[in-house]
Amino acid sequence: MIRAAIVGGSGFTGGELLRLLYFHPEIEITQITSREHAGRYVYTVHPNMRGVTRLQFIHPDALEAADVLFLAVPHGHSANNIERYTALAPKIIDLSADFRLNSTTTYEKWYGQAHPAPEWLARFVYGLPEHNREQLRGADFATGIGCNATTLNLALLPLVNAGWVDSIHAELKVGSSEGGNSPNAGSHHPIRSGAVRTYAATGHRHMAEAQMILGDDIPLRFSVTAIEMVRGVHLLAHVELKRTIAEKDLWKLYRSAYRDEPFIRLVASKSGLHRLPEPRVVAGTNYCDIGFELSDDGQHAVIIAALDNLGKGAAGSAVQCMNLMFDMDECVGLQFSGIYP
């Protein structure tokens, strides 16, 4: 069995990691840390685990060696403590933004400070299996991914790689869990309930990841709006095309790109209630659903995508990366199809 430990296990992402790893047939969760909840059973914080496990939180200072560490900690923590963590485990998956970017200049631009451990950037593989699968196989260090960037990257990569994109204008609607489990003024229930609040109209930190994967020469603009939803990201991207295409061209392009991807589903039906991607359908899963519609003149495509920000946008992709890093079937432990309704 592979001994896994979760550092920072009291947050939403830590709880999702706990759920996924507990039912993974090759994993034994040996430790899960929390400063605030040390000594308490994990089910007191993650009530869905009641009756499933009697694992208790430990203080981070009591962390011992493991085969793999998942770092579900606030941004900045991993980079400032990376030497300690690499001494405890040969494989690290950091779900924060500390090692996602491949440029110290870009990191400083978007995060407002110099990178604390720049010599480590090149050692981490960006944890998007659909883009970096071969680099992740057997790797020692992998990053987490930004949920908004992942939605953009998976939805738009086929068009970008084909060279069809003239410009992209996108709107991302996101759930409240994207803000984490620490209360703030914006998450207070009377303020959050019923909200349709644009909080990043012209720029978001995940732009750096999107530019890193899609290319910084792609004319991309996107906004992020919080809506009354707990889990999920919904993308609606208007793409102006360099050439006139037919709908069959879109189908051929996306099928060719994703036919062998186990967690990408194409959802673009002509009729039916669920003919295009919806966040609630992928909640709790590692799926990203992608759909599209084409204008009558064939020069404007609308790309729609949905994923769970805690699943495919965070913990799910981290477990998928772990599977590749240990040369396992990347789908192990991730087959949950969600619930409906």
C-alpha cells in the first residue's frame, strides 16, 4: 500500500482529498494535519466521513514520513517549507499555486511578491494530465491546478492547437466553495444568498495558467462571477474564428482531441434538458463536460464547459496525477459518476 498524508486537511479541498483517497484501493491515509483541529476526529470537520473512518487530525509539527504528501495549504506555505516536505516524502503534490507557473516574473506579476523558492519551479510538473500526461508518469513533484484555468484550458485547447482562434471572450460562473472554508464578508449568508457578483471583471490570477498552457499570444479575455452555487465552474466562451467552419468540423476536432481521455465528455445535443454542460451534473466527479454551438455563418463558436472546482479542478486531478506518478491506472479511485438529481 502507498502511504499518503494530507497537509492542511481541514479545508474543502483537504476534505475532498480525504474522501477520494480513503476509497482508493492502493492508498492508506496515514496522517492528516490541522493546527486548529489537532486531536479531533476528521468527521467532526468532514461529516460525510462519519462512520467511515476514525482518523484524527494531527498537528503539522507531528507530521512523519510518507510515500506521498498532498499539500492542501494556503498559497505561500508550500514554497516556504518545501525543503521540509521533500525530506518527509519522495513524492509531493502541491495543490496551492506556489509551483504552478514556470516563470518567476509571471509569479511576481500575479501574486505580488518574489517567489520564495525559485529553484524549485522547474522541478514541478504542472498537474493537468490531459496536457502533461507523459511528464507526470513517474514524476516526483506535481502541482495542483487552478479550477478556472483548467476549465478554460480543457475547453479551448483543441481550437487553439488547430490554429483556428482569432480571439476569445469568456465568462466563468463559479460556486462559493471556490473561496475556501474560511468565512469572510462576501460569504456571509445574507450577502451571499442570491448573489450574481462579478469579482474579477478584467483579470484573475488563473489567467497566468491559461496563458502558460494556451499560449500568451492568444487574445484571451475572461471574467469571473460568483453565483448561488456551492460546487462548480461554468464556462461560456465566445470564440471568433480565423476561418469558416461547419459543425462537423467542431465535432471532428474535439473527438480527435478527447476520444481517449477518460475524464472528458462531449455534451452537445440538439435537444433535451441537459443538452449542454452543467456544473450540477459533474458535482463530486473528476469529469469535465465540454459542449459547443456554432453560429450560422460558421465564424463564431460558443464553447461551454463545466467541472467541479473541488473535483476535476483540484482534488480529483491531484489523485489522477498521483496515479500517474506511481505508474497506476490513472482512473483508479476516480470512477464516481456523480448523483442525479
